[in-house]
Amino acid sequence: MIEPSALTLARYSVALGVRGLRRGPLRAALWRIWMPLDVDRVRELPWVGSRILRARSQRVLDIASPKLLACWLADRGVEVVATDVWAQEVEDWRRLTADALRFETADATRLQYEDASFDAAYSASVIEHIPGDGDMAAMAELARVLKPGGTLALTFPFAREHSDEHVEHDLYGERYTGTPIFFQRHYSAESVQERLLAGGAFTVVEQGIWRKAAVQEAQGRVRKIVPARFEIGRFLGPLLMVLGARALTDGRVEDPGPDNVMRLLLRRN
């Protein structure tokens, strides 16, 4: 089976958007055309998709990842249950794809699925956004619903030191009232072990990082004219693919740059 590339997924996104123009929702369809892939997704989604295909899994769980990959996998015969905590996101994708695959509203910290009911699972740049100890709870739930020997592919921000990032504007439906809102974690090697791999449910099969050396510099230039409350990608659209392809390069886990994305492939013990 042919593994996905950034270009393959971008073309698929545009085609999905064009088809969606006829059946709606219009905004979601136009977004698939205007921004096929975000900066990090240029590397993340092809890597995740290739690992899921190589595992030859029959039933796969998507934890709130960009739904583009779930649709692409489903079109290639993979049974995917695509979830998100936001009901509107689920509904938009269900309408966009005309029920081509199974979309469900689900909280990663309290999954409604039976024990050992999936052969594989993946979550691309999601687990870092779960507040409190939610990332640890999500890992426990993923361990529960995966079969022994099952595959789990994760991507998330990685740095030399662990840090929590907060924002001072509305975020994910939460109103900013003067108290900074939690946005995401930047994991360190230590916090990966403590928060994601504690308990011994998983064995690390593969790990690596993409360094984002040029992304911060580019974002800094754009921020001079675009307020922080606005997503830069809304203005750059397809140019984000070019930025991601040029800026994200392979790095060493032992020598991370100031801004990185870790890829982690795990096997359920």
C-alpha cells in the first residue's frame, strides 16, 4: 500500500473541499481548499499515516487529530473511528464527507470504548492541549482500549525543558477574562517519561524530532502585523505547507532546538 506524502494529502484535502462545496458545510469545505496542511502537519500526518499503514491494523482510533488523515485512511480501506471532543467539529466533518467513515464525539480522558477494542490509535498534536493531568489520563485510556501488541503513534511539542504555555485571548470556546488560559505543554525528555510513559503500558518502538528552526522567526515577523489572537495560518493558507517543508528538519532527541515536534511510536505491552 502506498504511504501518504504531504503532497498527496494536500491534493486529497483540496479534492475533499471541492466535493464539499456541493453538500456543505461551506466554511469547512473552503477551509480544506485554502489550507490543505498546517506547518507541522506537513511532517506529522505523513509520518503518522505511514506508521498506521505499516502496522496493518484493522480497527484504528483517531484521538482528535486533523480529520484529513482519517478520511484518507478510510478511503484506503482502513476502519477508522475518528473522534473529537468538539461536537461541532464532528458534525462538520460528518457532513463534509457524507458519512464516509465513523465520526464520534469523545473525550480522550474518558473513552466510551471497550477494553482492547482497537488494533492501533494515533493522536497528532493533541495530547499536549489536554489541561491538568488529562494527558496522563488519556494515555491510560489509550492503553486500556488498545489490544496487546497494538500500535500508538503520537506527535507533540518537545523542548529541552518542560514548560506550559498560556494565552491571553479567547481559546477553544473559552472566554478570556483576565486569567491566562492553558494552551499546550512543551514536553521534555523527563516529562515524556513521567507523563506519557509512566506505568509501563507501552514500549517505545521509534522516536525522533523535527526541529522548527525557522518557524519562530517567521512567526515573529508575521506577529508584527497580525495580532496574537488571530491564527497566522488563516492569512498564509497554502504557504504554510511551503514553510513547514522548509523549516521542519530532522534533529536529535538529545540535542533539541528551542522549538521542536517529537514523534513517538509505541507498542502496547
